[in-house]
Amino acid sequence: MDKPSKQTVRIGFYICHCGSNIAAMVDCPAVARFVGTLPHVVLSRDYKYMCSDPGQELIQKDISEHQLNRVVVASCSPLLHEHTFRGAVEAGGLNPFFFHMVNIREHDSWVHTDPAEATAKAKELAHAAIMRVAMHKALEVKKVPVHPDVLVVGGGIAGIHAALTLANAGKKVFLVEREPSIGGHMAQFDKTFPTLDCAACILTPKMSAVGTHPNITLLSYSEVTKLDGYVGNYTATVKRKPRYISEDKCTGCQECIANCVYKEPKFPDEFNEGLGKRKPVYIPFPQATPQVVVIDPQTCLNFRNGELTGKCKKSCVAACGDKEAIDFSQTETFQELKVGTVIVTTGFQAFDAKRMPQYGYGKFPNVYTALEIERLVNTSGPTAGHVVLRDGKTEPRSIGIIHCVGSRDKKTNRWCSRVCCMFSLKLAHLLKEHTGAEVYNFYIDMRAPGKGYEEFYDKLLEEGVHFIRGRVGEVTDWARTPDEEGKLVIRVEDTLAGYVRRIPFDMVVLATGLEPHADAQDVRRMLNMSCGSEGFFLERHPKLAPVSTFTEGIFLAGCCQGPRDIPDTVAQAGAAAAEALALIDKGFIEQEPNTAFILEDECCGCKSCIPLCPYTAITFDAANKKAVINEALCKGCGTCVAACPSGTIVQNLFDDEEIFSEIEGVLAHE
Amino acid sequence: MSKPKVAFYWCASCGGCEETVVDLAEDILGVVEKVDIVLWPVAMDFKYKDIEAMPDKSITATFLNGAIRSTEQEEMARMLRRKSVFLIAYGACAHTGGIPALANQFPREQILKFNYEDAPTLVPGEKTRPQLSCTEDGRTVTLPQLHNVVRALDQVVDVDYYVPGCPPTPKITRAAVDALLSGNLPPKGTVIGPDHALCEECERKDTKPDKWDFVEFKRPHQKLMDEKCFLAQGVVCMGPATRAGCEAACTSGGMPCTGCFGGTSRVRDQGAKILSSICSNLAAKEEDEIDKTLAGIPDPVGTFYRYGLAKSILRRKLNLPSNP
């Protein structure tokens, strides 16, 4: 096995105590003594904190004093400090890839309870690393330029804020929104807690800033369908859905809407949660951005089942006149965008209250979701802010708000949606203000941990809103007493009073929780991200990399990562923009050299590898009949390396020699 | 100057390798002219004692085919190693264990019990097992003993060169003989033949699409399209994992490659490599669907390790010592 080149290998080994993190379970001096006896090991030390400055200086000093040409450090996870030690090795004058790290903390001391066995395991792992590092080759880190443009996916408040931050810093931003207008859920809200700012008043200036900003290209009514490439050099494919209106010709005059063959609005209006009506040609809401109408082919008479028939008399076209903005011939188009970084701000969907039939949503007309109430209390809402029941005239005299609908519930969603307590308080305040009704909140725990939130709760208590602690059992129209007749009765165990109550109401509001979009998994796969068990996109580190993902150059903000309120969302959006800016302004990325390459002369062109690459880095060169790996696209996952049947694909840092040596090392210990 | 001495010997093999030597046809005469054949049990009569009496290294080259399975074979291999300057593992069995090494899937006792006691072709109840020695009328006769495992030649003695194939083709045999006679020798340990995979030589190669996967596995007798890549039709073909050099004899004859030339020099375990490749390219992604697809390969060891079990990382069923 011994190769002549190995004669000159001189390895330095260091085992880190990590305070007591490792030393409490692993006998570090014993491991150091053992490794000192292994071939090619010139020196072997144990040290309290290898990652400290003195620890790193020790490595540098030893390299020059003992002519080390390989270094192994046994300590924590490479995720944490591989970079640190590679840096130390490089500062000591060696190629940083003549270094190997052994994880004896997460893989050993933290997960074992028997010191003798943990020490034996540390020895085996160290032995493997010593065998492997002898085979290491010098490698070079490659620098790849970062494209300065940014793609923001989702035009809610998170996307809007991130896009504006980047655009104000002089970066070109593509903001893709799948609805006809940006604004997201926040545009639907009436007021915001706890300050009771008008949501539209604070949001719409930002929306129009997006619409007019020279650095922002707004692609509304569009969806990202594909993302290729890698950090710094992504190519996104965006599907532009036909809105049958030419965006650059429409002035937003809305003459077409007024002159539609439907004299009255007839179809449920999505923006108002179906409480209002719209025509087939419509603008989602007055402040919609862009100020461009949209034609819904499902309801427009010029279409049948979404297919163009041309059977309508097209009074809208006549009304549009020589602006000629209406274009029934539009079809889906696809546009490719070159960007360097991506910020994902796709938001959430509200829990479908029909999934909890005991609360009667969809069965009893006067059970509402929180978003419906947001529209109902809104001055520009379907009733102009006049709160009436679904019959359109009766004002509710008593209102019950049920918290945690689709939150903190093992049967539906286990997580706390974080905002429902506060928006329930806000809605209680607004409903009381609008109607003077008696308002009850049914809560499990009152969660008011933000700035000014607890004070807002106190204010509500003073306003005379009633609070009953208990999870509501059911909402029923079955009256047991005359005063329950014609009412919705909430049955609940009042856990503070200690008995089960029945309280009749005119209106019941369900504080529906936040959950991932139904297509979050598709988006996750398309953008190559991870999801947590609940389906929200996973951040790289919950504390230290909260807006990064496991894919370099893709960042997260807002509720797509987990439920949060507007202040947190905006803060996160700013953080994501800053992360993108950091990459863009650095100008290049350093690429790990652990990429795979093909031994060109030996490749037989069997194409086994071509369909496997998750990064589409492998193509078939038809002229030479051989596979080719684009090194810039390769992420070093090793899939093709393992699958190449003739052993012709080799991966830097993971060639057979290195891996088999490592295995021999780990098996050498008895 | 005396002619170089050459020996041919067979161990655990079917005799096909010997046929290849004969298959050199007229060329054999050319070889015979240039060398003295000192041992060739299949064709000529030599005694063990004659070889034993020869001085060490007096044979220029021994072509040994067959795996090492019995004490007798091991003894001959060791003796021929001593007597030869070059020992050449000739054919798949000597090279990588070959078909006989498939026996490594079973413990020796199971093999003996089945073959001498349980096989339906035996006279019931006799249960006669071969004895290592037997004395009758005052004379003792002995038999070699079966090893626990079947080994390739280089797992028993040092080997200089390998001529792959089941059997090696005349062309590759000629290349080996020519190299020896001309003295133009490759580095020790070389496998005679190219070091890329078979697809390079296969005329079906161009019919393989860039994107493909296995929806189900078929066997060669099932309706297949002529001239099309076997893998693209769902037939296991060892071609991508097998050293070229046979000029794609099987695939051009309508059968998929079974891997007799072994892997390339870069591969430690030919079976594991093709297994990794095929499984990576399954269309099914869910476990039960994957199982269903893989059930289309009824004998995975016999498919992926038909010739290479002895030299594979799997080695053998039980971790027994190799000698009896």
C-alpha cells in the first residue's frame, strides 16, 4: 500500500477538548498518544480550544517548526470550523486541502455516555483521518463572479420590502408575483396591531414605489417555473400568465370595467374573500399595483371554459378605444431571467376553517374567518366598513372570536401561528368600535410577546372585551333555551371558572392560523430548498443563519419560513436583502473544489451519469461521445461518482484512494 | 539459444480457456515454433514429477486458468509460481474467481451436503462423501480437499499479468503471447486489454438516449428491438462496468454483456459499481415501487458478480478462513 510519495508525508494531529464538551467524555490525551504512534504522524497534541487564536497559531508554528505537510484536527463539526482550520493551515504555508477534520463532538462526545467507548471511537475516527489525509492532494478554490441582479419571488410585504431595499441600493430586482397585484395578505388587512395603523396607508406607498422604481421589474400575474444554475449565476424561467390586457398600453382608466356587458358585478371577488362581487374584467382593489386590469377567462363571455370563443360583443374593447390595451390573443409566455441571488417570500395560506367542521364554517352563514372580517371592517371593503351579517342588513349585537383555529392542535397544525392572538385582539377592538357589540375572545393562552402587544391586550381588557380561557368545543345552532333561539351557540369549558358554558352569539369569528402554501413542496423542489416537518421552508440555521437556506444564494423572508407578524417579516426581508447585497458586493463566490471530473480518455460514453445529476451539470458531448461535467455547476454531491460503472468519474477530496484509506483506518482499530 | 519454455495449466475451470489456446488456429503453430511447451495437461502427457524436478524460474511463462478451489490446485499454483518467471492468470476464473467463485455464496458444508446427500439425482440414503484418503487392499489413495472459499489466482500466489475473459478471446491471447515473446512487457500487474468500458466498442452505443431510466427489467428473450442498447430496453447489461477488449462479442451477437472481463483498473468492485449505477437510474422513487422493479432481477449475485465474486468486497457468505 505504501507509495513512495507517502514517505514524505508528515502529519500533525490535534485533538480539541472543546472545554468540557469533548474532554468530559473522551480521554483526549489518550487519543493524542495513540495517534502519535500511527505512521507518518510527526506530532500529536491535545489542546483546550483549537479554534481559539492560540490554537490556530499552534498549528501554524508547528507547520514551520516540524515541516508538517498534513494537518488533522479532531474537534467539532466541519460545518462550524473546517473553514477556520483550513485558514490556519493556509496561513501556515500549506495548501488548505492538506487538512482534514474529525468530528468527535457531534459524532462522539455528545451522543455517547460511556467514556471508554467514546474514547475508542475517537481513536478510530482519528485513525481514519490520518490514513485519509496522507492521500490528500493540493486543490485550488475557484472564484466565480456573482450576477448582480436579484430575483424576489412573491410580492407580499416581505417581497416588497426586500425588493425596495435592494433597488434603493442600486441593484436591479425582478419581483415575481403570481396574483394580478402585489400586496399579499397585508393589503387585505384593515388595521395593524398594536398601533392600529391603517394597513393600506402604510403599505400602498411601498407598493407604488415598487411600481415606479427604475430598478425594479415587476412581473405580476407570473410564476417562477424553473430555476437552473448555482449561486451567483441562476437562470429563472418565469411563466407570464395571460391577463388579456397589454400591460404597457393599459392606463388603469377602468373604462373597460364600467362598459363590460355585465352591468353589475356578478362573480365572487377574491380580494374581498368572496364577500363582494366583481366583473370578469376587474382590478383586484383600488390601490392594486400594477394599475392594470385583468380579464378572468373563466367568467368572461368571450371565453368558454377558458377557451377563446369571440362570442361576446366586446364592449370593453370599444370602451378602451384607441388605447387598444385589450388583447384576447394573449397566451402563456415564458421569460428567462439571469440573476445571481434569489429571495423567496412566498408567504402563507390561511388555514381552511372547513377542516374543523365543529366550528360550522361553511355551514352556518354567520361564522366568518378572520380574513373575511378584515375585509368587512374595511372602509374600502364590500360593505364600506359597515359590519353586517351575511344577510346584508343585520348588525351583530354579540360576537365570539375563537382563537387557535388550525393552530396548536394535534389534529390539524401543531404549531402556534404567532399572530392570531394579536389579530383577534385587533379584530375585537375594531368590531366593538364598528358595532358596539359584546365581543368575547375564546383563547387557550394569550400570547402577546411583541413590542406594545401586552399593553394592547391590557387596553382591550379595559375596553370591556370579554376573555374566556378555554378551547371551544363546538359552534352549534341547536338552541336549548329561548335566548339561544336563532343564535350561534359556542360551547366551551371555561377553564378559569371551571365549568362548561354555552354562550349565544350573532356572529362567530374564527382566528384561522397560518400554514404553508399547498404548493410549497413544489416550490421547495423547484428552488432546491428544504422544508421543516410542518412544511415551511427551512432556514440554514435557526439562530445564526435565519434567512439563508441550504442552497447558496437563495434566501428566505416572511411567512414562507414560518408564521410571523409584519414587523418580523419586514426585519427578515431587510436581512435577506442584506445577505444578497453582501454576496453581490463581494462580486464573486469561492467554490469548494470538491467537484467531480471525468477522466476524458477513459469515459466510454455509457450515459449512466447523465440523468442523475441534480444540478444538471453533466451533459453528453455528442461529437466525442463522452460525458462532460460543468465544474461551475457541480456541487460535489458525488451521485455520479458513485454511479459511474467504470470508475471514470473522480471527485476531488473524495477519490477512491482517500475513501478506502479512510475505511481501512476506521476498521484498523480493534 | 534454447526456446523459451511455456506451461499451460488448469485449476477450477470448465476447459473453455484451453479451447481458446487451440482457437488460435494456425497461429498456435507459430507459437509452438517459438516456444517449448513443458506442461499442457489437456493436450499432452506430463507428470507432476517432471515439473517438480525442473529448476526454479526455468519456465519462462505459465498460463494458468481456473480458480483455486482445492488443496491440489493451490499446491500446483504455488509450484508453478516457483518454477516460472512470469505467472499469467489466464481467463476470468484465474483473474477474478469466475463462475466457480459463485460457490462463495454458500458454506462448504452446504455444498458438500447438497451435492453428495440431498441432490435429487442421487441414490437416496447412500450419502457417500468423498474421503481425503482411503485404504483398500493395503493401498492408500488420496483426494485433494475442497477449500472453504474459491479464490482467484492472485489471492493465493503473486501474479504478473492477467488475461481477462470467459474465455479470453484469441486476439487478446495473441496480444499477451506477442508481448511475452517480444519482451515488450507492460508493468507488472497489468490486465491485458484496454482500460475503458465496453460501451466504447459496442455498436449499440449510439442508440442509447441521453435521458433514460429503468421502468422494469426485461430478460434478453423478451421482445427486444434489434440493435438497440440493452440497458435502454431494460435489460441488465454489464457493459458500462466491464473492461473492453472483447470487441463486444456478446452484444454484437444479440446478448447483453455479462461482465467476464472484470471492471476497469479504477474499480474495486465491479458488481457494486454496476449495481450503484443501475439502482441510481431506477424510475421508481418510492420504496415499494423500487422493490417491485428490482424483483425483475431474480439473481442479483449471479447477475452482477457472475465472474467477480471472489475478488469483490463481498468475498463470501461466511467469514471463514480461506484454507480448510
